[in-house]
Amino acid sequence: MSFTSDDRSRLGLRESATFDRATIAGIQRAAETGVYDIRGWGAKRALPHFDDLLFLGASMSRYPLEGYREACGTDVVLGGRNAKFPLRLDIPVTIAGMSFGALSGRAKDALGRGASEVGTSTTTGDGGMTPEERGQSKHLVYQYLPSRYGMNPDDLRKADAIEVVLGQGAKPGGGGMLLGQKISERVAGMRTLPQGIDQRSASRHPDWTGPDDLTIKILELREITDWEKPIYVKVGASRTYYDVKLAVHAGADVVVVDGMQGGTAATQDVFIEHVGIPTLAAIPQAVQALQELGVHRKPDGVQLIVSGGIRTGADVAKALALGADAVAIGTAALVALGDNHPRWAAEYEKLGSAAGFYDDYQDGRDPAGISTQDPQLEQRLDPVEGGRRLANYLRVLTMEAQTIARACGKAHVTHLEPEDLVALTIESAAMARVPLAGTGWIPGQGL
Amino acid sequence: MDQVIFDLTQMPLREVNAALHAPGLAGDFLVENPAGAHNLAVGLTSPVNVTVQGHVGYYAAGMNQRASVSILGNAGTGVAENMMSGTVTVRGNASQSAGATAHGGLLVIEGNAAARCGISMKGVDIVVGGNVGHGSAFMAQAGRMVVRGDAGDGLGDSIYEARLYVRGTVASLGADCVAKEMRPEHLEELAALLKSAGFEGDDPAAYTRYGSARTLYHFHAANSY
């Protein structure tokens, strides 16, 4: 029999806070298999996050905009510093890098359709650019990763921007992983790998080792593409202040900072939960670095894209208020496509999971047909319907962010500022560098 | 057709590369006074002949497609990185990461190559006249690498399906890289590679073949890597 929580209370059963059930299951799993746990998704532990911030709406001292009548802009220009053709997006919410391989071809197709419908960008991943993805994406960012799987100059020239990836929030300092179940004939061919192997991607770039080298590498990418494309540099959030400064010095037009809540298709659980810092802690560090270099929100400045745990328009608005120029979503975009949907509840259960808990993206048996290369499972995702759902979700995020911006009296969502925010906890106040609600106190910055 | 000359003391790198990117380009080009310039002759797509009279910096002939580039000097980091096709020849020595991630074509380094030569190579052929440094052919996925001299530590660490031929000594092999039998098809393949690089006088039988033991292809409990 299984006890309810009421039963447990009545019987006086007390769960250890240190050795809770998930921890005990983890020890037992390790003892049985001898292999560390690999999973998808991002950090699942509770972290200081955007939920710990609130907006101060307008009242006497601030003047709001009319919610349905007065314009509140959402467009953003990325990478105008050096590129002949900067990215001009209609909304400040982009789709983060996710590979074909990690995701099915139909999922990548759906992401492209959804993003294009609302005028924003998608991003390739570790494994190269597929024709479907390029075809469906009005604005496509091409990731340049340590593995260089599928990397070729023809695709580089087809891209609308190039993102040099140093790391991601789920695993700063770690390389990619794609287990054999997902190395199909097509994926293997694109990556020049034997079919069915457990693939490990490099964690370091093969031909440069530090910021001085990166400067030359960025110039190489510019020369090859005749200075047409914006060059992004993406880092996993860790020593963010220094990383952003070095990225700008190296010549980045756009810096992407991915917090530890950012997702992955396959990484060791210990890595996801214990390496990196929360998105909330990273943004002010990045903004400070850009401000000190005089490139934050300047006409020829460097733009900041933030990712890792963006779920709602409130999260978008808070990231922008803290100083981001745009955000990127990954996990939320997959959920919008149908990941973890209750319609697959019975199948999640067969896999030992449940709708709302499924994180075995590494496994290749995704009932929703998203994180799989199985031809049958993939058919479950209709790219047109998936694209429609994603476009809807992106519209909602945008409208929610506009709602908040208007309430704060802003005629553009990027006019939101730290002054519009307060924090609910001392931790979040210290990390976000905004006052604790009801006080003027920012921990670490005196009274 | 006459040779077109670009003098890097008279013409900015951007203009040289832009000229070499012109659609439908053909003919012979000579670049003078490179003085260690980085990113020279990168991203070429046409079947042109480019000769560089002197030393070059990082990423010379990077991502080359179809062009034949001859560097009459030494090359810095990442020469011919991610080359797709064509030929790149270095008359002198090459710094680290020569031919990194290259998918195709032929890279010939007549002198020595430093660390990480052929790192993550994905189908290129690399022939090195002298020695290669440590970490060469790290995670090499496909293609062939020939070393007429010695190889440094950790040769072929975590190698996939690339084939390595070394005539001299190997300081140490990396994880999962092992010596393999030279079968007739390998002797034939090596002879062709040596010939393509202008070293047809070598005896292929004096070389040892190295490749993957394929023990790291699947994660398991005994795998500590």
C-alpha cells in the first residue's frame, strides 16, 4: 500500500531533509548501475528567480500608459555594431540553440514556423543546420560550437547571425552529449560519426584557447562572411562579469548569457544542479560589465540576450528591466510544442515518469515526438500545429511583457529599468541589485 | 592568365579577402608581404591558385573550398581549419591546431606541426613532413593523417574513425588509440597520400597505422573517462 501525506503525518513518518526520497533514489540508482545519471531539462532545485521580483506599477509618482490604446514597442535590433545586416526582430523573445539530433527534424521545423510567424529568430545547435530549419526560419542564428559538427562555410553564409558558443547554463565548462539511441543515420551523417555511438562533444574549441585568440577567431568569421553577420558570444553563467567583459573585448556584437536553469538535452544531473549560477544573479553582472565598457543600450552598443528559466511575460519584462535587450527560451518553447503534455500521461508512466516531470530527453523515446529521432514517435508532432502553438505562446509572452511595461509607464518594453523592480527576499535583492520590497535596501550596497 | 599580385603593405586584409571572394573567380594570385597577418585567404570558394610569399598568422586558408593555397613560409594557429576541399600547402612549419575540424581537401605541412594537429578532423587528409606535437588527432573523426617524423604525447586521444600513419616514434597514445595492422589496402592508401603530398620516395611499410580501439563508443560502468 502507499501512504498519502496525511497518513504519513498521522503515523509520525518524517522525511529527512538531507536524505529526501529523490536523494535516496539517486543513491540506489547509482549503486545499481555504476553510471552517473544523465538527463535533460535544466536545474530543478529551487533557486532565487524572477518570481522573487515584483514590479512597482505607476500611481501618483509615475504615469501609466493605457493598456489597450497606447503603443508599447517590442522590436529589437541585434548586432548593428559591426554587421552589415543586423537582426531586426519584432519581439524581444528568441528561440535558444537546440540541435537537430537532440530534437527531431519536425520539432526544429515547428520552432522555425512559430518563431517566423511572430518575427523572431531561431538558433541551430550542436550538429549543424538542416535545410528544413533554414527553410522555415526567417531569422536563423548559426551556432559555432567546440565540436564543429556539421560546420561548413556554406551554412555559415546562409545564417543571419553567428553564435560562438563557449558554454551553456546547464553545464558551464562541459561539452555536449548525445546518446546512441539518438544517433540515427541522418544525425550520424551530419556529425561525421559512427551511427549509434554515445557521442561526447568537446568542451573546448579546437583552434583557440582564450580571449585573445577569440578576437582573431571572430575576425576570421567576419572575413569569411564579408562582415555581413552579427557575431554573438554565448556563455554559461558563472564568472559572468569577467566573461562578458572579455567577450566584448574579443569583438562580440551580442552577448548571450545562459543561467543554470537553462535546459539541456543530455547532461550529468550533478553538473546541471551544481555548476553555474542562477539567471537572476548573472544579469546584473553582465549589465555592469556592459555599462563599464560603455556599450549597454547604446546606438552602436553590444546587446545582451538572457536565457535560463524564462516562462512568462513577467519573466521577460523582469529580464529586460534588469538590462537584457532580449531573452531566449528553450524549455518553454518545447513545452509550448507539446512537451510534457497530459495527453501523453499514460506513455510517460510507462517510461517511469509523468506529465510535468519528464526530463529524459537523452533517451530518445519522447512520447511527444520532440526529443527523439524515432521516425514513428516523430510523426506525433505536427510541425504546423506545433508552430501555431509556439507562435501563440510567443504572442502571449509579448503581450504580458507589454502589459507590465505599460503599467510602469513605458512606451517600449526595453524602457523597463531596475528602478521599476523590488525584491521579495534578501537573496534576490542582493543578486538582482534591486531594493527589498518596502525598503530602500539593496544588500551589499548600503542603505 | 597573368598572376594578380596583392601587396599587404599596400592593401588592407579586408580588400584582399574580398577580392578573393569575388564570384566566379579564376586564375593565379600572389600575396606579398603577409608579415604574419591573421585570417589571410579565408573562406575561399573558387578553384584559384593563391601563393603567399612569407609567413602567415592564425587561420590562414580557413574553411577553404576548392582553392589551392601555398604558403611559402610558416603558418600560425589553425591553418586550413575546417577546410572543406582544395589544397593547402605550408612550406615551413605550422603552429597548433593545423587542419582542425577540417572536413575535406589536402593539407600538406612540409616542416613540423605543433600541438593538436588534426584535432577533431572530419575527413581531411593531412600530411606532415616532420613531427607533430602533443594532442594531435584528438577526437579525430574521419580522414587520414600521415606523419613522416615523430608524434608527441596523447596521439589520437578519444579518436573515432580517422586513420593515422606515423613513421617515427609516438611519445604516447591517447585514450582508446591503438596501433593497428598495416594491411595491403592501407599500404596502398598511404602510398597515394605520400604521392599527393610530394613524398613518393617514402616506403609505406616503414609506417605504423593507428586508430580507434572503439572501447569508448558507449558509456558503461567500467569507463572512467
